[in-house]
Amino acid sequence: MKRHQGYFFILLVLSFGFEFEALAAKKDFKGLFGSYRREKFTENEGNRNDFGFDLLLSTLLPITSVAKSAQDSSLTFSPLNYSTFFNVEASLWFSLGYHWAIYANVGKYSYESRKQNDKPIDPKTPVFHHFELDATPAIAGVRYRLSQDDIVPYISLGIGMAYVHRKGFTEGAAIVTNGNSSIYSEEENKTVACGHGAAGIEFFFAPKAGLRVEASAYYMNLPERTIDPGGSPENRPKIQFQSNVWSLRYASGIFFLF
């Protein structure tokens, strides 16, 4: 009797093992303590063809100087105090066969830097150097998704044009008109070429909505210009708008599928 009970127990264990193996194969178990993945299921909601919309906040960290100034007779120009761009961007895109996507991006960028003259002829009359830049870029480009996993890395390349307003000005008691302090300023408006090459990741946090994070090398083809108010540089600093500005761009935000 005990022998029969032993046989029955062995058959029960083997039967359970076969059933569990069949269940694991059906559900794609990778071993009893391995990983589990539901068959033909992924959190990635991207299709072969999708319309999408991005809303991003971004920052440009200048790699090259954006503006310089000279404040002594040697006319040695040095960069104005470091600053960053604070921007908002929006994009429309359309995917082609999932992996490829074309996009159009527009943004609003702002930058400001200033410096106090530390070499005025009269130390009681300091002069401040100011520089401001506002840009509205529009870029068209192509993006390539590198996988169909839940977290999707991608690369992109885009070129376009930017409407740029640059203003340089000095102010302080050392610039005197009829006994009163005054401001000397010059500004310009230019439409210049711009572009960037980017790498990033995207992933969904809900059906038809996700997060995007990317970094890129960003270029604006700006010309050089020098503001010269005349007179002694110690009292009337000269400001130089820099050409060919390169920046490191960081952007993050949300995207939606229509």
C-alpha cells in the first residue's frame, strides 16, 4: 500500500511539473525564478504611423562666447559673465514605418548677461555692460528610433532659420549727458541659419502620452558686430556680439499621440 502511495505521489509531482512547463511556455516564463514577459505585449504605444505633439522646456549652455566687452585702452575683449538660455519649445511630428519620423520644431529662447566695469577712471562712477538676446527658431528635421522597447532611444538631425534680436548697452554715471547719467545702446534684428544634432529617449507613462528627454549640439550662424560708443573704453566700454554661437542644449517635456 505504501509503495502504491509513493508511485501516486511521484506521478502527481510529474504531472504538476508538465502542467507548469506548458503554462510557462504559453506565458513565456523564463524558468521558475527567471524573468516574465507577456507574449506580444509592450508598454510602447507607438504605431507604424502616428501624428504627435511635443511640449518641451529647454536650456542652452553656451560652449562658445555669446558676447564680449572691452573696458580698457588695450581693447582686449573678454567674455561677459556666463549665463544660460531659458526656452520653451513645441513640435509636431509624423512617424513613417515607426522607426523614422519627420518633425517641425519652433521655440522661444532668451539670454541675458551683464558685467560691472572694474576699471573706470573715476571709481565713484561705475559703468555696467549689458547684453540681451532673444531668438525664435524654426527647425525641420528627421528622427530615427533605435528600438521598439518600452524605453526608446533615438537620434535626430534638424536645420532651419532663427529670427534673432541682439542688444548691447552700457549705463552708469560715467556716461554723462547734460550732467545726468545716460544709457548708450545698439541693437539689431537678424534672420540666420540654425540647426542641431540630438540624441534622446522617450517612453510612455499612459496610453497616447509619454516623456521625452534629449540633448543636442545647437548652432546659430550669427555674424560678429562691435558696439563702439566712442571715447575712453574705461568710461565707455565696447561690446562685441560674437559670431557662430555653439551651445549644448538640454530639453525635456511631454508628448502626445493623436
